Amino acid sequence: MVTRRGWLAGAGAALALGARRAAAAGWPDRPIRMICPFPAGGTSDILARIAAEILAEGLGQPVVVDNRSGAGGNIGAAQAARAEPDGYTLLLSSPGPLSINAHLYKEPGFDGLRDFAPVTQVAEVPNLLAAHPGLGVRTAAELIALAKRRRLAYGETSIGGTTHLAAELFRLQAGIEADHVSYRGSAALMPDLLAGRLGYGFDNLPSILPHVRSGLLTGIGVTGAARWSGAPDIPAIAETLPGYEVTAWFGVVAPRATPEAIIRRAHAVLAAGLSRPAVARRLAELGATPIGDAPEAYAARIAAEHAKWGGVIRQAGIRLP
């Protein structure tokens, strides 16, 4: 038997679903907010603004980037997760909020796997392992051999972020022990690395590559699966440690229950924009590769990296201070 209360609840849900579908058919008819959960000026912010420009041009409505930083991206991501699933709030996220933070924070305030509907990856950026020239090493194999003879200090630019995880995965796969020093960004890391107070360090490729080009640091290896086209002379770490791969990827997601029609349209617009040569050149200046994959492919990557980094974090015993 169907009770009156049950019938009313079902009818209400059906009406709400119908209303969402009707709204999706006219989407968008007002400005869209793109939350960036990191401060202005960084890679996430720059890519959020590129994605916003593509969407605004393709959809005919303004897309406003709203920086809501803090707690490793958790503050902005939580706001996006709680937003109305009507297509007027999107999130440009790095791996942290979607795949990593659940393993680092007791209560991030959202579930990166279940609270969002993936739209597309916008781009990915490799990190770079660089060493002080005073170490006298030029390859990952030489660095590993030295680290097994002598304990070194290493630095990274974001505890719990991809540079930190790149460093920990390198240490684990290489079978070395080293002294870890965490910094808040490139500006804090570089003085110690350039002065030789650290043996080696990991940073986003665009930030550290100029110091390699100038000869002040030695480029040991990029963290992507293969060499980066913009610096083909620097090997991939995977050439020495098979299976090693860490990239900082960035993509657009919407609150869970956002209508499928909106997800598909946003994906189509972004994918088309990211395929334009002018956009690819702009991203290349950042050391980034455009992606534009389907929502299903992006969802699969989020889930795969969630599982991967959970294992690395547990094995490395990473704890936030």
C-alpha cells in the first residue's frame, strides 16, 4: 500500500525533478560562479580564469571566478558541494579536494568522490625534481645512489599537495630515507634550495624550470609518465623508477545532482575551447597540457587517484601538522 504521506513525497520529488529539467533546458540565463578553492595568482586561479573565459564565450553568460581559499582547498570545495545543483555554481579543483584531502583531514566537510558531478579535466601540469649542483648528480639514478650513501634533506611546496606526494612517492619507490622540510609555496622553498641547504626539491614545473635553465639548479626529472615536450632534455623520473607518475591536474566539477544536460553542455563548451590552438599555446606557457576529456573519464581519474594517494599517504605515514 502507498500511504498518503509517501504519495505526497513521491509527487514532490517528481515535481522537483521536472522543475530541474525545465531549468536545465534554459541554462544558463544568468551569470555563473566558478569557485577556485585556492588564492588568486596561483596555477589553480589562472586555470579557473581560462576555463571561465571559455565557458563565458561559449554559453553567452558571464562566468565569475570566486576565490575561496583555505584548509588545502576544503573551504571552497565545501561551499561548492553545498551549492544548489542548478549549474550556476561550478568548482575548478586540483587533486587535493577531490582525491587527496579525504586521507589527510578528519572532516574536510564534503566527500570528493560522492558530492560532485565531474565535467572535464581542464589541464595537467607536471612537477619537477631539481637538485643543487653541489651534489654533483645529474640523473635520478645518481641522486638515489647518493641518497643511499648519505642522508639528504629535501623540500616541497605544499604539504599534502602533489609536490609533497611526488617527493614521498619518489622516496618510497627509490627505497631511500631523507629529511623532509615542507614550505608554503615556491617563494619559501627556493632560497634554501638555491643556497644548498637542501639537497633536492620538488615544485610545479613552471616555477622551478627557470632556475634549471639558468644553471642554478640541476633538473633531475619531471614527474609525469613521460618527458615534457617543453623541456625534452630533462628525463622523466619514470625512466629510472618504472610506474612513477605524479601530475597536478585541474578540472571542473559541479554539485552532485546537477542535471545531466548541464554537465554535457558545459563539457562540450570546455572541450571545444581547450582544443583551440590559441588556448593550447596559452597553457603551454604555464607548462600545462590541455585535456577536455569526457565526464566519465574524469570521474575515473578522480577515483583512481583517490585510491592511489590513500595508499601512498598511509605507507608514508603523512600527517598534517
